[in-house]
Amino acid sequence: MTKTPIHTFHIPVMGLAYTIDSPIRVAQYGISSVIALADDDLIEKMRNFYSNKFNIPYEEITQKFHDYRAERITSYLNLVDKIVKEKFENFKTELAESKTALENFMSMLPNTSDIKKGFQNLLDDGIAFKENIQQYIESHLFPGEIDVNIMTKLDKDNFVKNEQLPVEFNDAHAALRGFANSNLESSVVLSAGMNPRLFGYFENFAAFFPNENNELKKKIILKVSDFRSAMIQGNFLAKKGLWVSEYRIESGLNCGGHAFATDGLLLGTILEEFKQKKEQLVQSAHDLMIKALQAKNQAFPEKPLELKITVQGGVGTSEEHEFLLDEYKVNAVGWGSPFLLVPEATSVDQETRNLLMKAKEDDFYLSNISPLGVPFNTLKGTTNEFLKQKRIHENKAGSSCPKKFLALSKEYDPHGICTASKKYQDIKLEELENKKDSLSAEDFEKSKIKITEKSCLCVGLANASYLENDIKIKGQAQGVVICPGPNLAYFDQEVSLKEMIQHIYQGKSVLRTDRPNLFVKELKMYVDYFRNEIENISGEVTAIQIKKWNSFKTNILGGIEYYHNLFSSTFYFKTDEKKIKDQFDFYKTELNAIQIPTLELV
């Protein structure tokens, strides 16, 4: 039986801790969410916590186990699966026995939902209600997906003493194995671009290939920021006989966590390209996949398998949600950061949640704190920022680096060091000190900040769950790093799950009134990003850089033109149409005022 999703939104992965147990919280209502697989230490502690909470026997998987990382992940995912199934069975019983529970659940469904209409008909009918309702629930309700996320770049080599372990013990490889060996029938979301070695490793697991009935037990979702990268990565996997079941398009800048800016391509134009070329994406991957499966003598589907397109990043109103579904025919919309203010859905400690509620536009910023060297959306005033500055002030910059998931720099050590670690920053600061005389005071200060601003994300992004659940935190105090998208500036209250869902579907707004339109906000971020790039040029400007900047600017201008036409022809956003168009024009003027440098002719 094909499952028709109950909801038209999902909760994407957030940080390491924020969605670590979201399926346990919301899957029984049919809501899909994503668990980060980066931190096996956090995962093991959460398995202990939930085993105790639900009276399930627990035996610790210590680092002495040969394949401890994969085993920890498998065991936790199996536990989550077990708890979700039990909670779902209890929920179905409750719906069948209580009209109040059923009406409450119906109020959390989209108005367009066939399931909602089906329930309403049964309620109106009233005859043999209990029997019919049980039957209806059994055939129409499913728990939300328990999906997992692997950041492909976090694939550190691992060592025992000084001996490097085989590649399958790399972090991302072990995480994939942990998911593949679990009981889950769900998807792995791959983010942060292509890792050919990791993509090749999928071939070792039968569950990712179609069976005789053309079913995939485990699916692949690619998080992408444009059509070209979707095509390249999808075809790369298809040549191995692997199907991408969903492309999850994320705004390059208007998102939480790491921000992978596009080449000036705005979300609307990217979605338009996916809408126009979806068939091309499907057909190209299907043809390549069949060839690969035939070569392997494996079962292959005659017709292309299902391929979904979803979108996320900065969505904030029911009108925007409806518009994306309607205009671009996407299958679902991801709502991330707003759920950080829903205690029923995400794992956030109270102090951090209070900080999020009070935060205004200026408190959200694109930072350089990530050791990956990729811009990172974060928030001013976190406990992590306070503790980090205190250490810098005391001349003890850097983290003790207990987890080493981001120890990827091989500049000073073949095993890898994290650029947020004290070990790395001590070396860098000493190098800087040695050339102090050749630098201006301003350049020296800038260079020093560049070294010391990196934060320990491994600990900072995991601590919220420990604090929320009173789990002891060992080692150096790192506080909490939180990585919401800037969209959260317009949400300023803690809300219930029901209130947030009714905000998404029925427009019962929980927003501040001054929120800009999703497309305007993203445009502003791209213009600011572009200005910042030009203003902070260091070193000589090359012809390649100039070409890139010109292309960036051209693409943004093309996006503005596209939006003007779109907003003239759509029935959506009519009350604010003039204001939105004026804002597009304002940012166009701002953009045109930014001067791209030219090459000096010598």
C-alpha cells in the first residue's frame, strides 16, 4: 500500500541535538523529521536516556567496541523506531475511543486533506462510528518518517593509536552503515555536496536498491541548492544503480546552520528550473540506473521510481507555504527554525529558547564560527559566545576538542586537527605573533579574530539536549551554539505543536507583524552577502573573481526580474504586492550601486 503523507510539511535536521529525538516527539501525528548522525556520543547518551524513560533494557556501547560508532547509531535508530511504533499504536487507540482526541487531531490537518474529509464524513455519519473509524485509521494513518542526516564533508579518517583504520571506519561511512543496518524503512538525507567515496559505499547495502516489486527499503534524499548540482549528483548515484527519491532544495543563505550561497541564484528561479526540468531529472537518472542494474544482474524498474521535490529555508506564513506547493508543485515544505520554539517538537534548553524568543533581526547573523570554513547562521548572546570570549580574554583561546568530529585540518597533523581547538589556535597565534612587526595594528587584530572566532560546534550543538534532559556534561564548558535561520527573528513566543501547525495550515498567525516576504528577505541577504564579499577583498583581484562577481550580480538581477513578473501574475500576496515590488526595486538599486572592481592594467 502506498502511503499518502498526512502533512505537507516536514521538520528538517537542525544542529546535532535540536532534532535528535523529534521523531519520538512528533512522528505519531504523521510528522516526518530528521535526526543528525554526526555525534555518536550524544546518540549513545540519548539511547540511555530513552531506554530508562520507557523501561527498555540498556547496555552501553563503549568506544572499546570494534565498530562502536555504527553500532551506537543502529541501536539508537532501532530504539526510536520501537518507541515511535508504540506511541503510534496508542495514538490510534486514543483516536478510535475519543471524539475529542479525533477532533483535536483533525484541527492539526491541512484543510485540503482527504484524510480530514474522510474523518469528517465518519463523524457526520455517526452510525457504527467506532468500527468504521478503526478501519479508516488502520488504512489511512501512518507515523511520520524517521529520516537521518549525514553531512558528507564530515568524513574524518579514524586511527587506532597511529594506525589508520580502513575507509569504512571514516565518520560518514560508519554513520551510513549504522543507518543501513537499522530496522528503519526511511531515508538518509545527504547534505553539503558530493563525496564520491561515500556515494560509492552505498553499493554495499542491498536496502538502497529496488527489489522485485520496485520498492526501496531505504531511500536517498539529496539536499541541494540548485538544479545543476542535483543533476550531477543524481546521475553520479544513478550510474551505480542508486535512485534519489527526493531533492530537498534549500535556500543558499536564508536557512539555519551552514549556508552554501549559490552563484546569485534566488530561490524562486531555482524552483522554476526544477519545475520546468523535473522530467529531464527523472528520465536521465532512470536510464542510467537501469543500465547499471542490468550490468549488476539486479532487478530493475521498467518505469521511473517516484521522485519528490521539496523546499525549505525561510518559509514563515501559511500563504508562503501554500504558494510554494501550488506554484512550484513541490511535494512538501520544510519548516525548521520556527519549531525551535515548540517544546513538544525539538530538544532545546530553556535558557537558549528564551534567547531565541527575545532575539531581533540584528541578533541573527552569518558568522565565520564554523571550523569547516563555511559561513554559519547563528545568534548573538549565546552561552558559547560568552565562554569563548572569556577564554580569549584570558589568553586561553580555543577548545579542548574532546570529540574531534571536525578535526579535518591536516596542516599540522596527519590525523587532523580542528581549527576551533586550542592546539591549532596556539600554533596559529604563535605564527601571527612572529610576524607582528610586519603588520599594521588593524591587520594584526583582524588576523587574530580570524583565528580565535571558531567555535567548538561538536560540543556546542549537542549541549542543549544534555541541559534539557539533565544529562551530566563532562569536560571544558562550551555552553550552547544555536544555528537558526534569520527567519526566526519574526517568531517571538513559545508555542504548542498544535498552534504551530495551525499557523502553517490555517494562517492562525503566531508571528510578529513586521516580517518581510520570504523572497524579499532572501534577496536582501544575497545583496548584503555580495556587498560584504566586495568590501572585504584581501589580496589581488583576479580575472576569475571578477567574472564570478559579474555572474553573481547578473543572476540576482535576473531573479528580481523573474519575481516582478511572477508577483504580477499570481493570485498570492495581493495585499502586499505593491510593498513587495517596491522592496525588490529598492534592493535592485542597492545592488547596482555596488561597484565590482576592475583589473588594473599595468
